[in-house]
Amino acid sequence: MLRVDFHIHSYYSKDSIMSPQIIIEHCQRRGINCIAITDHNEIGAALEMEKMGDIKIIVGEEVKTREGEIIGLFIKEKIPPALSPEETVGIIKEQGGLVYIPHPFSRWRRTRIKTDALERIRKDIDILEVFNGRNLSSSDNLRAEQYATEHNIPMGVGTDSHITWELGGSYVEINDFSSPGELLMALRNGCRVTNLSNPVVHFGSTYVRIRKNLCKFLDKMNRMEKS
């Protein structure tokens, strides 16, 4: 059996400092043996980790479209941001990937997919995230589960981890798979284990984002002084 977390960020994301090795070590320690690395508009860490062979890796990317975030799973090339939801979905499908919608009803997130866009691409959604560990309200996750049930969409679980505290907190247990299609079938009989993260994790990722931006600014200033 696999314990799968569909939504994890490495230090390739601007708000995470977790290295590929640290992620793998903590997941192994906590019994997670399959993860999707879904960095913001990046796939470098996912490709790197796929070659390590320590645990099963799904190459993913959390793409910021013009109307909210969409995750592509099993993708082979980086997908550019700022496209329409339809264009993004089309590129995911062209690469043989799966369309995964993260935190679709998270009321406090400005990056969630807009309701109109969700409806427009609904028939192309392969997996809906019915539990996101970073949601501040259980009702947002419940609404996602109800939506997935109503439209017969396979259900995914993601910790949305940005720091090591979150890894292993939530997952879906499924049979092993060897293709995207087999994964979708396995999810129909999956067993979800869910726990909301402590809200303090949001301060951690905010601190990381500010620190990275400051370091980038200082590095730019140093280069300007040297030139």
C-alpha cells in the first residue's frame, strides 16, 4: 500500500526552505512513501527527486493561472504561469498529465481557483483536493468533498507542506500504481487520513518568503555596487 501526499513544496518555491533530501527523510520517518512535489511554477526539485529513487515521486507543478491555481501531475515540462485555466489544462493533458485542483473552496486564499473557472474546466478535472492541511476551516474541506461527490471526481489529499512540521500529517492510502490511469482507479477506493496543520505554519512560510525576497534584494544591491 502507498501513503500519498499530493501537495508538497520544496525550496524551489519562494515560501519554502525544505530541500529534496530533507523532504524525503521526513516522509520516510513518518511513513509516507509516495509524494507529489508541486512547487509554485517550478518542477526542478520534482525532477531531481524523481532520480533519487528513495520513494515514489510524482512530478507536479502548482501553476498560477489568470484565474487561480491549478496543479499538473505527471508532467514532463514546466508550464508557464499567467495563462488561462483552459490553456493550462490543455498543456497538462498534452503532456499526459492529470489535472489536480488544490484548495478549491479555501475562502481566505486569493490564489484559489475562481468559481467560474472551476465550472468551465470541471469536466477536465482528474482529481479534486478534498482536504488541504493548511485550510483554516474544516468547512472549506467539507465543501470540496461534497463537490467531488456531486460530480463524481476522484478525491485527493494534500498537506500543502512548506515546512517539515507538516509532512506526514495527512495522506490518502491506496494500492500501488504504475500509470496516471491506475492512480485514478486506486483513488476510488482510497482511505483518507486527515489532520489540519497548526495555523502557526502560515507564519513560518511568510517568514521564509520575506527572508528570500530580502536576500535577493541584498544580493542585487551587492552586484550593483561591484559593477
